[in-house]
Amino acid sequence: MKITEIRIHLMGEDRLKAFASVTFDDAFVVRNMKVVEGTKGVFLCMPSRKLPDGTHKDMVHPINQEFRRYLEENVLKAYEEEIAKQPQGSSAAQEPAAHNTPEE
């Protein structure tokens, strides 16, 4: 399974840096992945929903570490590219930008 498009929507908040939508094989999209600032840098969170007991459960997630690494590396690369396009001092929130990923 290959990533064929990544759309980044910058948020400009303290911890929540962006939302990402990722298209796989030009056939399946996962929306609402989050790019979050943690104590060790940015990382990718899967879409989740809050359960009645207050915990959160991922709605989708990679099955193995190899695919998780592939997904996170590509989304964070697209996020960094989007940040680099921003003019200095501008608000980060804007329309999502598409990033087509080359075949690996």
C-alpha cells in the first residue's frame, strides 16, 4: 500500500500543529490524523473517538511498526514542507495543501 496524497491543514495552536488527510493507492482516504507537539518533538496521532469512560480509542491504526514508520515519516515530511512555505509572522491556519508522494 502506497501513500499517493497527503493534505496538511495547519492549525497554529500550542500542541495541535496540523490535521492530515492521507490517501492510499488513489483509492482510500483517512482524515483527521493529527500532528501534535510533544516533549520530544512532533508526532502523528491516529483519528480517535472519546469513549464514555473518558479514554480515547483509535479508529484506524497501522498494524505493524514498518507501516507506522512509513506513514509517520511521510506525513511529518509533508508537514515540514508546509511549514516552510509559510511567510514569517503569518497565521498558520489555512486551506489544506496537497502533497503527492513519489513511489518508493
